[in-house]
Amino acid sequence: MSNDPDKVWPTGLTLREAEEVHSYLIDGTRVFGAIALLAHILVAVTTPWLG
């Protein structure tokens, strides 16, 4: 592997590419969390043995 200062170890991405991938990861985590929260609320509302 070369000693390119623009590359982020260990992925080989540039800093800008790494930040872009990170932003997609954060957005995906937020969407997943929102869907999971909605699913948990729906189960809590519709399941009689929880109340």
C-alpha cells in the first residue's frame, strides 16, 4: 500500500469518500431506527397482553 496522505487507513478511501460513506451509514441507521421504533409502537398498541 502506498503512503498517499489523502488515503484513510485501512479502507484506502480518501477523506472525502470516507465522510460520504459515513454520512450514508448515519442516514441508514436513522431510517432503520425510525422503522424499528414505529414497529415497536405498533406492537405495543395492538398486543393486548402487554397492557
